[in-house]
Amino acid sequence: MCGIILTNFQSVTVKSFNKALKLMNHRGPDFQDSLEINGFYMGHNRLSVIDLDNRSNQPLSKDNLH
């Protein structure tokens, strides 16, 4: 099962966000990435079960949408 984390708390630092994302690694050990846009942090841990294509990795940004 994949894991997603999203926050916009002012007190969140990149270091604390990455620590929280790492704690969720058991939710999806196949891929991990994060994205920060205007103070919003999003992180994703992916578990590849059926779709093994790297194009399915997230979080998506406007640069990799088709």
C-alpha cells in the first residue's frame, strides 16, 4: 500500500518533513519522492505491485504531466 503525506504547517522544515516521510517507508519501499511548492510539502512512498512502470512514480509536478 502506498503512503502519502501533505502539509502546509509553518513550523515544518525540510528536515522534519523528510524524517516523517522516511517513517512511512514501510508503506511503499519501491520509490520515494517529495515536492515543495509555495510552502506546501507533499511526499509519496510507492509500492509497485501491478504497474511497474517508472512513469507511475509520484508526486507528479506540472513538468511531468502530459
